[in-house]
Amino acid sequence: MADNNKQHKYRQEIQQMMYVSGETGEPSVETTAMIEEIVRQQVIEMLRNCTELAARRGSRSITINDLIFLIRDDAPKVSRLRTFLSWKDVRKSAKDSDDKGGDADINVAEDPAGGVMPGGPAMEEAAKKNKKAKVKLPWEPSSFYNQEVPERDDEEDDEEEEMNTITLQRLQKADDRTKAMTREEYVTWSEYRQASFTYRKGKRFREWAGFGIVTDSKPSDDIVDILGFLTFEMVQTLTEEALKIKEQEDLWKERSGGENSGTKKRKLAQGLFDPPNEGKTPVETRHIQEAFRRLQARPKKARAMLSGTNLPQKTNLRLF
């Protein structure tokens, strides 16, 4: 058991990510260990595939394009990742300008409340310029040409529009989860949103992910940050799917009379002096297993194309 505790290094972070994803109960050690192992398998599979892509290019080092290429079919996730990288570049540029003393040249505007806040035309123009910066991908049609069509400020492409739709849905879920929270619970929820596998844990993450074993490439900070972004999304996806399964299970138990459905006893209404019902139970390992099975299911389109043929059906690990 001690070896398992040493192997599973992210129980606290996974608990926090699950809380942000809607799991308000305290999951067991077995549940968080299973999630960590699933996420680790996903990361190792990504590194292995990236190493193969780099070898096809005749290179031994993997790049951020190799990672993004693996999730290219998930347009909303790619769009969110590109936005993440763009804002990371903005923060890096702002930090470099502060280190060089560039903040002395930035205009400062007065806050109507009496304070001082950064602003002015120079700051707004710089922020606007940085915000419009995009991460270019080599397999996009726009990269096939030497000249690019100038973008308009009021123009949005299909990916951004789809990303905005997904973002609004996530914000709606977050609002539903937090609107009944107390002040202390919301502060905790806000802090847990910063949970990460990689932030200030670079050495631990490299050992955990198998850098130097799965791939000989020395990861850059951008690659580690991207993997940190993707691992959070993996835990969130697993948790949300497991919560859906548990909700369906609880609904079925409620309608059928629970585990003692064979007795066909009628469920009595809650009385005034009856003890309160038990609190919400957290998701268990069986919910995580079923969620992982559903996420690994082959799409209907792929199954239909292989039906009636003698082609072997690959069972490679699907990334989510």
C-alpha cells in the first residue's frame, strides 16, 4: 500500500479538480488513484504518438504542434488551447516589459473610485494587439500561402464561434454549481480552479509522465504547460461523465426503491420529525470505469464503415 501512495502523487490536485467539476463529496483514495492512472495512460499515449510524429519529420524533439495535432479533431478544445497559449504569450510579454522597466512608459489612468489603475491609449492598444495574436498551425489552409488575408477586428471564424458556445455552456454549468454556495464555499471553489498537475511541479510531473523513458526529448515549458492544461480537461471530462452516470443510477434506485427493490416496498414521504436523509455520496470507482468505457467507445460512423468487412478493428487508446 505504501508503494501505491508513492506512485499516486496527485490525490489532492485531483480532489480539487473534481470539486470544480461538480463533485462536492470527498472521493475515496481508490477513486482518485483510478483517475490518476487513467490520466497518466493518456499522457503517456500522447507522448508516444508525439515521438512517432517527430521521428517522421526526422527530429528527436517533440513540439507543441505535435501535441495539438493529436487533438485536431476536437475543434473546441483546440480553440481553447490556442487561446490559452495566446494569453500565456501576453503574460510573458507583459512580464518582460515589466522587467525592462517598460511600465514607466505605460500611461496610468485614474480610477473613478479614487484609486489608480493601468490604462491609457498605449495600454489599450497593446492589450488589443496581444489579444488578437493567434497560434498558427502548419496544417491549416492559411499556412499553405505566403501571404495572409488581413483580419478584421469584428470578424470571428467558425472555431471561435464554436469555442464561445462551449465556453458559454461551461460558464452556465459553473454558475449552476456556485449559485447556491456560501461565501466560504465559493472562495474554496475559486482556489481549487487553480489546481494543476504541472504548475510549480515540473520535476514531479516529468517523472510521473515518463519523460526520458517514453520519449528521449527534453520537454519545453510550453509542452509541460499544454499537458497541464490537457490533464485538467481530462479530469474534468471524466468527472462530469461519472456524475451523469451516478445521477442516472440514483434516479433508477429512487424509482425502483433502491437496492431493496425486490421487496417492492413503497417509499414513504419524509415526515416532520424523521431524521434527515444521508448526504450526497461521492462517485465511486465503478462510475469512473463506466465513464472511461463510454469515452473509449468507438463512434458510430467508424463502426458503420467497418461493418461487413474483414478489416481488423483497432482498439488503440482514445484520447479525450
